[in-house]
Amino acid sequence: MGEQPVRVLVCGDVEGRLTALFNRVQTIQKKTGQFDLLLCVGEFFGTTPEAEAEWQQYKTGAKKAPISTYILGAAGQETVKNFPSADGCELADNITYLGRRGVFTGVSGLQIAYVSGREALQEPAPAHCFTSKDLSALVAPLTSSSKFRGVDILLTSQWPRGVWHYGNNPEVNTKFCGSGSVASLADKLKPRYHFAALEGAHYERLPYRNHIVLQENAQHVSRFIALATVNNPGKKKYLYAFNIIPMKTMDASELVKQPQDVTENPYRKVAQIKKLIFEPASQFFFDLSNKRDQQHRDGPFQGQPKLPRKHPQPTGPCWFCLASPQVEKHLVISIGSHCYLAMAKGGLTPDHMLILPIGHYQSVVELSSEVVVEMEKYKSALKSFYKSKGERCVLFERNYRSQHLQLQVVPVPLDRCATEDIKEAFMVQAQEQQMELMEIPEHTDLKQIAPPGTPYFYVELDSGEKLYHRIQKHFPLQFGREVLASEAVLNIPTRADWKECKQSREEEEESCKQLRDDFQPYDFALDD
């Protein structure tokens, strides 16, 4: 068809109002001429007796859709019965179910990727849900080609989580809207148009870039459009009409033209959150090069007596036991009787530190009482130290894929945000991950909630508020860092991954010496 544009109509949730929809389509076609296809996102079928009766008329052929109509699968348990299988099929004359997920390519070469239903929150997934396997099966064959530039259209029922970042705000509750997996999918597939529904709202986001300016070659922009429900009482837009020339027939320079109102890609930070980097959890404060024991540099603990034997010992190599040959002693800031303080390797900020037990303990809930007492002394000393620099501090622990307790302590400038903002940032990003982050009473002992052996993630704010998440299956290893590096808190998203922040041995030694000198007035261990 060459440069011939395809004329497309897209509709939001139909919810069984077929006659209302098709009458509207006919009115539009009378005015502006025939369209090539109608795509429906969201819930196509209704659950009322009226909706059932209406559908029967189309199913039996008494009525016929006036345009080739392609629909997504059920978005709720009640409408699953209308779909005979997970694979696509014709449900009535001119009404085709696309399938659970896949790519539909029209005769024009227009490429439409689609995913039916909602994101599954458990396995096995209900019939109206998609899983991460569905998304991988959709993405892999497309992106494996070196010629892949993106798809023309992406259809999902759910909104992509965070699509509003850097753009205009939608009229929905963004705390509970959308799916992180759909956001990740949109980021990978780079659709020129992405349509969704289910929120009962109409929202046209400003177009966004699919490349980083001056760092990557220019790519086409993406447009996200959410549509409301057919015949909604608020008269919100539910039908969208546009012309599109398939990407494969377009001139590259024409395709990558950037409109005036283009914004940054909203998913760049959401995509970081979704990354599950499975690696040894001993990540913040050591090299994997397995260097032999480094002698203490000249510092406040030169001539420190040999460590007593009473500390619990690991069964194998441990990067964090102070007596271990694997530990990188040049990062040590202070040594007490039961705990020590170290500069975080690849820290979020220059003053990012770790409080660690000298002996081998896996988590806070396993600590003996004297270790807990000294850990509290270090917390208090660090709070005073940061306060002197105009900073508050956030502590967090991840007892998952880790063998030795590391309590991360990160300073946040007082003028960056309030404690309440930090708390909200953790809550919002946990919500994006479908993780329950609950608040626990200030004076509650963590041992009461998490018996030894329980994997968990724990945050302590300078207000004394504590947040806790019981890890069930998977957990993004960098979650704590990602929240604190996010726009809402430190706004240093490029430092979310510690490996991107590593310094040379010489730089580490220099930074550590400076930090040790700065912390000295607050170091109670020097008085012992």
C-alpha cells in the first residue's frame, strides 16, 4: 500500500453497550468516510441481562458490526465466559478476539502488539490476567531482531504505571493506578501509539521520547491515550480516530521528527525499579576480586587489639565479618566492641555509611542484646553527625539474599524534602511493585514481627517511624537505594545502582580518610 495511511478507530471499555458504540461509529463514518478497523481496549463485554441479550444479537448474526472490530480479552472474572480460549478467534461476524497476547500485522504492514487483561498478582494466574511469562513471550521475538525500532500500536487494558511522570497529570488517583509490568512493556516495545482503559477516564499524555538526547540516535516519539467507557454519564471521550502510516513503509527522517511538546520518557525511572538484579547480596562494601587481607592504614584504630574470639563466626567466607580476610578494611570508619562503621562502597552520597556487627549475624532480629545497644549508639552518633551538616538520615536493612547484616545509613539534606515525603516515596514505589509496606509502631521490637529466618525489608526514618515488608518470593535488591535516589528524595537516579558509582581504590581511601576525620568528634569508640 506504500505511503497509504491506515484509518483507525480506538474505543475504551464497551461493557456490553455494542449498539451504542456501533451507532456512533456509523455516524462518524457517514461524516468522514470509512475506517479500516476498530480496536477495543478494556472490558468489552457487560454483565447485565441487557448486555447479554445485546451480545446474543451479534453472536447469532441478527446484527452485524459495521467495521472490522478487534477486542482484548476479559479484564475481570465475570466476563471470562465470553472467550472460548486463550487464543484469538472470531466471536461474531466482524468481531475478532485478538488473544491473550501477541502481535497482529495487517495487510498494510501496520504492527499492533497487544496484551489482554490485568497483571497477575499470584500464580497460577486467573484467566483474566497476564503473567511476566506472557510479556517475555511477546517482547523477546520482537526485540531480538536488530531491525526492531518499535511497534506502531500497543493495546493494553491496564494503564502503564507512572506514564504521567514528566507529563501532564491525568484525572485519576495515581497512587493506585496502572501496572509496572505494562510500563516496562511499553518502554521495551516503543509503541508510536499506546491505548488503555479500565480507569473510566480520558487522558492524552504529551508525546514522549524513546531516546536520550545527545547520547542516543533519535527515535520516534510515543503517544499514550487512555479512553473512557462507552456512553459514560460525564461525556468523557471514549472513541479516538487517527490516521497512521505503518512504520515499515515510512522514511526514517520522517518517523523520528520530534513535536514541540515532546517530554522525557516517563518509564526510565519505573524501569529501574522493575529491575531485579540477582547477585550476591554482599554488594555495597566489597570487591569481588577476593583480595587478601589489607592491613589497616594509619588511622584512629592503628594498634587496635586483636579481635576477641567470642563473636559468632561464619561457616564460610564472609565479606563483612571484620576478622575475615575478605573484608576491605580500608573502608572502615570506626570500630566499637560489637559493631563497626564502614563507608558504603559505591555510596549514594559521599557520607553514605553502613553499621555492621563485628561477629557474624544475618539480620537485626538475630542480634544479641549487647550488639543491639551498641548499634543504637552508632545510630545516635550518625544522627548527630548528619544533623551538624544540615542532613537527616534514613536507615534500611534488606534481610534477603544477604548473609551478613548491613544496616544502610543514608543522609538526606533537610532542604531536599521532609521526612513525610521520604515515607511517601517508599510507600508509592512499594505500591508500584505490588509490595505491602506496612507501618509498625515505633517501640515495637522487630523480633515480634519477624522471627529469625524471615526474609524482610525494613526502613527506619529519623522521626522514629518504621516501615516493614515481609518478602514472600522476589524482591528488587536495589529497592532501598532506588527510592532514595528517586526524583522525590535525592533526585540522583543515575546512582540507584551501586555498581555505577564505584570508585578506584585510591579514591575510596581518600574519601574514607576524609569521612573518618569528619566523624571523629562523634566517634564514641575512640573514648573506650
